[in-house]
Amino acid sequence: MTQTDGTMRAVAYDSYGSTEVLSVTRLPRPKVAPGEILIRVRSAGVNPVDWKLMAGGLDALMHTVFPVVPGWDVAGVVEAVGPDVPEFSPGDEVFAYTRRDYVHGGTFAEFVTVAAGAVAPKPTSLSWDEAAGVPLAGLTARRTLTRLGVDDNTVLLIHGAAGGVGVFGAQLARVAGARVIGTASPANHERLAGYGVEPVAYGDGLAGRVRALAPDGVTAVADFVGGVLDTTLAVLADGGRHASIADPTVGTAGGDWIWVRPDGAGLSALAELADQGRLTVPVAEVFPLAEVAEAFRLSQAGHTHGKIVIRVSE
């Protein structure tokens, strides 16, 4: 139960490391600055960046203020709004991608503050757990496809189509009318086919398998796994476009390296698709707040088929 002494329950770490640095603790409840929203967290999505940050993987890029509460995805209820935030009110059900310019106060806590521009009304058709799985992965997929200019004239290859970002990318590309070829293990082929994707197994000989489906090459490639640039270039048609969220070297080969920004308007667009039944959110596992370490270990193993979510409150 949430305390009334100005503190909150959270999972945090005081130094870089593996899951052993995580602990359940009490921290001051965040203050609500102008232009911010205080959200009472219902569920929070787990993403690989959470444990990569914990290990210090982005220390050269982002300033860190310890103790760190991990987590960038949230679905919850507006508790309070700062000055000049007329678009939201206490009691509103919302979701958000909460990344800041520094690493400190995340979503694996009872409360989190978020810039108002990063927040959108929660899709009414999604559960709290499903909504919490959307922001980072969904916005990343959306930004990638926008950069690639995916439309109904596109033949798109998605590397990692069954992964956390890939599932959103596959669905959004099909909504845009694109023909989608997606790499995945054979165990995931039936699921991808259900999204209207033409599945192919990754690994040796991938370029040949893609060329068998698209003899003239694909017109766009979205890389959500990394380490596949040679295959991308081997199957890309002349004048084709490619982008990666996992390989910063793609720029040397004419591609775009994608980073996603907090984007309330983008989330609203995703919410509309969800409420239209055109975007689904597979949830693989749900953990209580006290088991964030176990959730991280599952994410690190890389074998889940859907989003991992932390349920903070009922």
C-alpha cells in the first residue's frame, strides 16, 4: 500500500552492476514541476535498455544520478499535474515513454513524473499490462517505419520480426499496406503469419531465402536485431532504404541509425490503432515489483515471445 509520509516503494540501484545491485527500497515521492504529470504507476514495461543502463552500458552517453529507479515505460493514473498542464487531470488513465536526458527516476516505482508532452490517454481496449508494453517498443517501430517511408508500395524486410520491437513493426507496416517479410525462428512463423507477415528463418542462407520471396529485392529493411548489415545490403533493391535500432554503423552504408524520443502524439496514434483492433500487444510474463531482478534475467535470456511487464499496483 502506498504510504502517506511523502515516500514511495521502488526498486533501485546505487551502483552499476548486474541484478544483484537491485533492491526494493523507499524513496521520496517525486515533486511535480511545471509542465509535468505525476503518474501513479499501475504497470511498467521491461525493455533490454533497462538492464543495459544498469550495467553502465550507456554511461558514456547519458549522465546518471544514483540511486537509479529503472524503467522507461508506464501505464497508470494521473495523480497530480504541475502548473500549465490543462490537457490532463487527476484520475485520467494514461501511458507514456518517460525517458529523460539523464538516468534517475524511472517507472519501477509507485509514482513517476513525466513531461506532459510524452503522455497520452491509455487505449481503452488494452489492459494495464498491455498498455505498459507499448511505449518504447511501439514508438521505436513507428519512428523506424516513418523514417523508411513505409507505405502500400513498400516491400519491407524486418530483421527480428517476432521480437519486442519487431512485432509492433510488423503490425504497423501491414496497417500501412506494405508487404512484409520477417525473420524469426521457425517456432514463431505461425504467429507472424497471423499478422500477415511472410516469415523466413534467420541464419545462414538468409539472403537467398529472402531473394526467393522477392527476386527483385526488397525496397526497405528495418533491422531490430543488429549484426545483419551484409544481409541487408545483399537483398536491398537499388534505391532502397534501410535503418537499424541496433547497429550504429549503418550510416556508413547509407542507412539510418534510429533512436526514439518520448512522443505523446505518437502514442495517441498507436492507442487509436489498438482501439480499432489493428494493433495487439502480446504479453509474455508479468512480475510483481519485488521481482524486477527476475524479470531482468528473463529479458536477458532473450527467449520470451512478448513483452515482460512489472505490475506495480492493482
